[in-house]
Amino acid sequence: MEYFTTKRPIFLVPSDKCNEEFEKIDKFLIFLEESGVWKIIKSVKLKRSMCKGRKGYDPYKLLAAIVYCFAKFKASLRDIEDKCLFDIRVLYIMDGNIPDHSTFGNFINDYIVPYQYEIFTTIVKHIIKKLNLIIEDAYIDGSKFEANANKYKFVWKPTKFHQKLDIKIKSLLGEMGYVEEANNKDLIKTDKFNLILKDYIYKNNIDINNLPGGKGVRTTKEIKNYKQAYKYLIKLLEYEEKEKICGDNRNSYFKTDKDATAMMLKEDYYSKLSHDFHAAYNVQVLVSNLLIVMYGVYQDRTDYYTLIPLYNNYYKYYGSYPKNAVGDSGYGIYTNYKYLREHNIGNYLKFQQWNGESSGKRPQLFYTFGDGIMCLNTNIGKEISFKTNSAHQRNKDTKLYIFEGCNNCNYSYICKKNLKNKDENFRKVELNPDYELLKEQARNNLLSPKGIEIRINRSIQVEGTFGQIKNNMNYERIRRRGLKNVSCEVMLECLGVNIRRLLDSFDDCKFKDNCWDTPNNLHKETFPYVKQKKETVKKSIN
């Protein structure tokens, strides 16, 4: 049964070039037919078949037109409507029908937003199958996109103000006679404070509808306490509402788009400068073989905690994990390394000290040695207790080591360069042995011939993908509001990139491969050698 293929022939074709374009469109429509994405559209259509009214446009044609427009043009709703009027290719897909922008908007909200991941992965899976792509090395990267929110309308999470207000409320409760509630260390909640206030009104017979007030009118202490408590209650309700909107993982939101977060962007959409906070979303993509295989929109200002949810989403819709994970130092934290080890994923994530070690400016000072830690001078560190040495443990998984004999060490000029205790004959270091072991594995992987190939191809694969989205597809700023709608819009952009490359591959039956292949004679790379003290070297020569 045909869902996407056209039924009306178009006459008066301007040139042979149009015939070639129509042949590509026919292949694209057949591709959508074979992918099975029509099953998702059909299920939604059956659910909406109970709605009364005149017959609408063909939902399969609408999906094909939207995906094609996102692949070829700057696809706002008005642009899609304009292409239906004047672009012969979109007219060919729509069989001559001309929906307006509201039709496309309603279709996206009803059909695509609730099933965006299913639609995306269904089409991507068929691209992988059709072109026989091998999805092994998954390149992850992110970029911040300006949200569609008014400038300077952000609200900070009132954590400190809430704590100060709680102190005032506890002090007032003590004056009101509620000593037990005043001594409670937990922050008082609105509902509990409201019950206390009602009880206070009942005990003191306060008529809240006829409170005395005005200039020269004397009021009792109970009424003054009630008025002050009521002000605190209103302010407490405001703070709790703001904290609820922010959630646990962010500290700000915007009034015109409450899902957007205040972030520093590399380039301001308005002034082309980067010096102020703006509403933005953190867009993450997972690319393999120049194909975007998964996407995600997050509210995090950094990339640290976006890798795990993105890979979990990948596993949910593909049923397996990629063989190797590739990313820059923005993802190289202990939590992500443990996640890759638990799921048997190859660790090619750069750690945060990578640039310093590769340039030689900040070389690696400590190495894993069996169950312990060894320094550059091959001294084994002794584990000591935090309590007996009056040191504060910063992380729960770390241990405190002491390395002795620093005065006679050939590398002390590097090791103790930025320390205050340069004259002491020892150094204390807080390290996580498991993290150091995982970093050693990542270091060995990245310096291997396979790692060199991956590091070169990362800029081609994922950086080139964002270049396609931002420059070639003119997508610099998000148009929709709300996390679900923004995620759907990003999905259509990512799907547009994939379809754009698919249309270009119809001639050769494969993606244009610009990736770098590893030569057979490529050897393992090494970091710059750490030099010893010059004086020590001269003495040893003499």
C-alpha cells in the first residue's frame, strides 16, 4: 500500500535538471515508504479519526514535505508554506496541495512531537540498513543554541534568599510560641507554615477579614505577628515556585521560556559578541559514519552530565551500545568513565588534563602502579588518613597520598611549581586510584593508531555536522519554546542533515566519505618527554 509516493504527474517541466530532481524525490519517497515510518503516522491518524470535521490534508505527504524542507531550506513554518506555493519540488511532493503554516504547525504538534524519537530512529535505522553503514565509533559533541526568549528576562534560583527567609520565619515562630517548629533544622514548607498560621489565627481569635490598620491605630502583638507571617508566607510561596521551575539541576530560567537556561554563548545572536547571559539550550548529537544517530536537548550549562542520558537513549531505541565512545575533554569525568567501563564501551574520551599533557606544559605527574600510585621519580606514595593529617576530603572516592624525598627529586621544579610548600621534603596529593587507572586506559587508547585516526576524524564527523546545521542550513537560533517542542525542532534539523546527505548519496549509493583512514605504517604517539633538573643532569655527567 502506497503512503508517500505521488499520484499526480506534473506537466510542463522546465528543464531536464528538474527531471533529475524529481527522480531523486521519487527515490526519497520510496525510501520513506520502505522505512516503515508510515506505521507511526497511521497509528496517530487512527487515534484522531474519531474527531469530526472536514477531511484534512494527507499526513504522509505533510511529513514528507516537512522532512524535505528541513533538509533543503531554512525550514520555519512560514518558509514551508512559501515553498508549497512557489517551489515545484515541494508541490510535487504535496501533489499540488497548498497547506498553510498553521496546518504544518498543528501536524508537528500532534504527530511528530509525541513520537519524535520513534520517527527519527526508524528513518535512521533504514539509512543504516540501506547504505550498509557500520556504526562502531560514536562521536559525541554539543553546542549551545539561543532560545526564543526575551532578553534579560531570566530568574535566578533563590537558594540563599530562601535560607535567609527561613531564618526569619523560625525566629518569628519562636515569638509566636511554636518552639518545636522553630528549632527544626529543615527548611519549613509552605503547606506546614500555612497550617501553623491557621492554628495561630484560631488560638488568638484573629478576624482576618477585619484587621485594624491605618495611621494612629494601635494593634496587638498577635495581629502584628500574623501580618508579618502572612508576608513571609507569600514570599515563601514565590521562592518555592521558582525552585520548582528550576529543578535540581539548574539555577535559572527565563520568564518567556521557562525551560530555557541562562548561559554564556560563544556568539551573541543580537550583537555578535559574547559577554552576557542569554536563554539557551544545550544540544548534543551522536554522530557515526557522518550520520546523526541520536540527539538530545538538555538544560545543563556544561557537557559533563549529558553523555549518560544520551547513551541511555541510544540503547533504548537501538537495543545496543556503540563499540567506541569518542569525545573531547568536556566529557572526561570519573562518572562517564565508569559508565563506559560498566557497559563495555571503548573509552576514547579525552580527560581534562589532555591539552596540558599533550603540549608538555602540564605533564602527567602520577601513575598507577599496581594497587598504588607512583610519581615521576618512581616513588611509591603512602596512603595516609585524612583525619590524622587535618586534611579535608574533597571527593568521596579519593584517597590521600604522601610522597617523600622531594628535595632530592629531579622533577620537583615541575611537581611543586604552583605549591606553597616548595621547601618541604614531601608532597600530599588527593587522588582517586580508580579514576587514574581509567585515565591511563583512555590515554593509551587515544595515543594508539586507532586513537589518532579517531581524534582526526572527530573534527570531520561531529564538528562538521554542527557546521552543516549552523552555516549550511542557516539554523542559528531556536524558533519554538518549551523543552519538548525544542527537542522536536532539533530532531527535524538532525533528520534534515541525514536526509540531505542521503539525497546526495543516491548517485553513488553511499555517503560522501571525507574521513581520514589510518596508514599501515602509523606508530603509536607519545607525549613530550619530561626533562630533569639541569644541575642534576650536569652532576651526573661529571
